[in-house]
Amino acid sequence: MDYAVDVKEQEATVRMSGRLTFNDHARMRTLIREMLQNDARRQVIDLANLEFVDSAGIGMLLIAREELSNVQKEFALRGAAGQVKRVFSVAQLGKLITLED
């Protein structure tokens, strides 16, 4: 998994690409720290270029949502497509995290 963070005013957009799997745990923890430390109140992960996510990846996204919620930051996932969108649908992730097209 690769990512780039772009902060503009009150929204930080994280553009994620590649595959989000168990092997990305340390990198995801680093990303969560970055999201907690920037000044934007709203944190959005753009998944348009994410090709694959497994159950561990979903778990890490839920951890991100929880940690950001603890510091009163909004969290959303945007642009999921293909396998990622199907997995989110099966897991009913939209009940726990804001999903945007």
C-alpha cells in the first residue's frame, strides 16, 4: 500500500493505492498518526486507486475511524471500486464508516 496526504484547509485527503492487507499494518499505523497530527478536522481516504483490500485492511480502516473519532475528527472513505467496493458491500462497512462515491 502506498499513500500520499494532501491537506487543504479543513480537509485532509489521503490518496491510497495498491493493496491494503495484513502486511501493511505498520504503514497504516504511521498513516493514522499523520492523520491524527494534521490540523484538518475532516479526514478522507480516497480509494479510487486501491486494487485490493482484505479483512485485516478493513480492520485497520475501522481502527483509523475509532482513533480519529476519539479526537473529534470526521472520517470518510471515498471512491471505492471493483473488489474493494464489493468487499465493503459484503462487510456492510457503510453502517460503520461514511462511504462516498
